[in-house]
Amino acid sequence: MTVTIVGSQLGDEGKGRVVDLYGDAADVVVRYQGGDNAGHTVVHDGETYKLSLVPSGAVRGKVGVLGNGCVVNPETLFDELDVLRERGLDPDVRVAERAHVILPYHRVLDGIEEDEKEDLAAGTTKRGIGPTYEDKVGRRGVRVGDLLDPEALRERLEYVVPQKKALAEDVFGIETDEAFDVDHLFETCREYGERLADENMTVDAGTYLQRRVDEGDAVMLEGAQGTSLDIDHGVYPYVTSSNPTAGGASVGSGLGPGVIGGGEIVGIVKAYLSRVGTGPLPTELGGVEGQTPDYDPADADDEEEELATYIRDEGGEYGTVTGRPRRVGWLDVPMLRHAARASSFTGLAVNHVDVLAGLDEVKVGHSYEFDGEEILTPPPTTEKWGRCEATFETFDGWPDVDWTEVADEGYEAIPENARAYLEYLADELDVPIYCVGVGPGREQTVVLEDPFE
Ligand code: GDP
Ligand code: IMO
Ligand code: MG
């Protein structure tokens, strides 16, 4: 059977920790989209692992697969594997031959295009994700299988690289280096191919995964990013270039929709909102310069900014690399209704309930007011979404308690007001709660249901 883990908001909902939580029963953990733009955290036994491309099951020693829907930078994959091995893990990762390869010029172009786009920039991770998916769809990409086939590789590079070079030099006016040189890229790619072959890392992923399912193995599919960052269902153009929603798990792994849909699909929810990047956020608290649209700190509401800072600090909502504050807000229920529908959630994991503890009251954006009408789901264009005003419902706050003890004792030990909040959410989305995160560690979870059982 399969269990698919899907981010229901804007990324960083705690997907990695839920993969780890339920991962004991899994035999294989598969990433089906995205690349090293993801950062999934697993905290166990005093160790914190930040996984970027390697599926989070590696912490429990599970086989990892990077499906055909992923974009893979072999450089960062090898670095990550080396670091994990130095830390004593023994990751076994297979890469789909159909997955596309992020090459050095993709990263350069990601950076340039972000600078050019100004107001339309999503604030990407500059890992080359968008440009690589563009080449995939434009049918000029280099795939993992090509790294093992020198003739095919050279043919592809000779076709595409001069175009990229012309784009960089003639359209964007930058001086190019070896990142745009066919011979250099060919050598680099051959080295990647040799290491992949030496370590026996490539696989026909769909066939392999179906065989594992047929043999009765448990397969977990680990989504990256989140529903509102989905290229089709998110806040376009402030999105990533793949489909984190559950349909992507089928297309991006090679397991049919009947297999994915026949299993469980768990939506991961952060008990509030966080956002790295631009685009509308009707339940945002305060703002962050350079990310919140039309934000002027001089007009800011002090009380709201204080609350935002409190949640940001308690939740550690600062960029892991840059230290930049992330945007934060109250839970956006229209966004979640949209996510539950788009991915057919069968269960919910609600994380970060501990972060909101100690507040007098906790709000949720229950619906939006849009052009004088109440709507329960987001409108289809981002411009319309930007005109929505959230209508809030208020819950009494819950106290800060010993959350590890709560996790030990179970659901009834969660403070009553927090339970009321969780039950409201399950009712609104018509999806049962499978687990509640009350701290980052593996044991700091209240488990109501194990989707593998
Ligand atoms: P992902 O990208 O969805 O896997 O999420 P990230 O790992 O990027 O971000 C989630 C952050 O919150 C990480 O630092 C986690 O260790 C932490 N975290 C996850 N669940 C909880 C929770 O229930 N409570 C608290 N306090 N932190 C959590
Ligand atoms: P995980 O898997 C949060 C955001 C970027 C940017 C937009 C596009 O850890 O939840 P990209 O580099 O993908 O072209 O950037 O998407 N973004 C994420 N935000 N968590 C992530 O991954 C993200 N991956 C991309 O900030 O706004
Ligand atoms: Mg993350």
C-alpha cells in the first residue's frame, strides 16, 4: 500500500517529521517532485537532520527513491549523501532515469530571471528549479538516463547549451563562464554518470515501485513544498514549478492514480501560516519588507507586528541560510479547503500546536470577503486572491504545558481549547486528524491513527 504526504499550505509544514513519524512501517520512501529547493527536518535522539534531496526515510535507514517527477542536481545530491554518511547514516538512494538533471546554467539563469522579474519574482531558492522544469516541458532537458549514455548526452548538450548561452549573453547581457561550455558540462555530467553507475543508483522508478507494491511492501510518497506553491493550484506566479498535490505523486513516481488513490493521502498542516516569498496572504500578521506586497513598516499595526514577532520567534520562522524573517499569519481555512479537495486528503497531521500556546486567543481565517460576498475557497486568480479580506473566528487560547508529557498521555491530554481548535479544523475540512505535532522531536507527537495500519 502507499501513504502520500502532501503539504497543505506554503511549504515547511513539517512534512519531513511526519514522514519520519510514520516511516517505521515504510519499506521505501519516494520523493515525487521538486528538488533541492526542499528542506525537510527530522529531529530524533538529540540529532537534527535537514534533508534536501534525500528522502526523509534515510534517518530510519529506509530505501529512498527520487522519482521521475523530481529535478536532481547530482552535485548537491552527492554532497548530501557524503554529509549524511559522515554523520553515521547509511542512505540508500535510487534515482529515476527519467528524472531531469539540474545543470550549472539552470542555477545561473534562476538567479538572473529572479532579478529581472521584479514584482513578479517568487523569491525562489535559486537552485535552478524553474529553469530545469522549463527545459523538461520544452523537451530540451537532460535526464538522469542521459548521464549514463555519452552519445545521447553530447547530442543533448550540443543542442541546448548554445541556446542557453545566447539567452544569458544576448537577452540578459551577462558574461558567461564554464557553466555554459559544452565540453566542460559534458565532462562534469560524465563524472556524475560514472558515480551514479558505480554506486548502482539509477532505477526505472515506476517499474521498481510497482514491483515493491505488488510484493506487499509499504511505500511512502514524500511531497515537497505545498499546495499553495503548486504550479497549477497555487498562487501563480509566486509558486514553484511542479505539482506537490497528490496527483503529482502518481505522475512523478510512475505509480498509477489507482495505486496512490487506493492508499492514504495525509495533508500536513502547520497550525498557523508561514511563507518564504511573495504573493497574497489574506491572514498575514504584520509584514516583512521585500516579501509582503505593498508593505510599508511606517503604516504597520504595532500590536499585530508584536504578535507576528512572537509567533515567528516561538516557531523559529527565520530563513535557515539567510536568517531573514519569514512571513507569518493565522491559519487560512479557505486555503486548506482548497488543498483538501485538490489532493483528496484522507487524514490530517497538524503540527506546531505548541507554538501557539500561551496566547490569549487564537484566530483562524474562516472565510474571505470578496467583492462584498462571503466565499469559502480561494478565487482562481492570484489578483482576485489578493483582493480577499479574511473573516476571522476566534478561539480561546491554550496554556503552555509539558508537551512531551502530553504526547505520552495521548489526545485527551491536549489542552481543551487546543482540542476545540483541532476539531473545528477536522469538521471544516471533513477529514479526520491522524496526528498532532506538539514539538519537533519524533516523540513529540500525539498519534491518533497510523495510515499504514
Ligand atoms: P517541511 O519542509 O514541511 O519538512 O518542514 P521544515 O522541516 O522545513 O520546517 C518545519 C520546522 O518546524 C522544522 O524546524 C521542524 O523541526 C519544526 N517542527 C515540525 N513539527 C513541529 C511541531 O509540532 N512543533 C514545533 N515546535 N516544531 C515543529
Ligand atoms: P519544503 O519542501 C517553503 C518557495 C520559494 C519561492 C517559490 C519558488 O521545505 O516545504 P523555487 O526555488 O521552488 O523555484 O521557489 O517556492 N519554496 C518553498 N517554500 N518550503 C519549501 O520546500 C519551498 N520550496 C520552494 O521560497 O517562493
Ligand atoms: Mg522545509
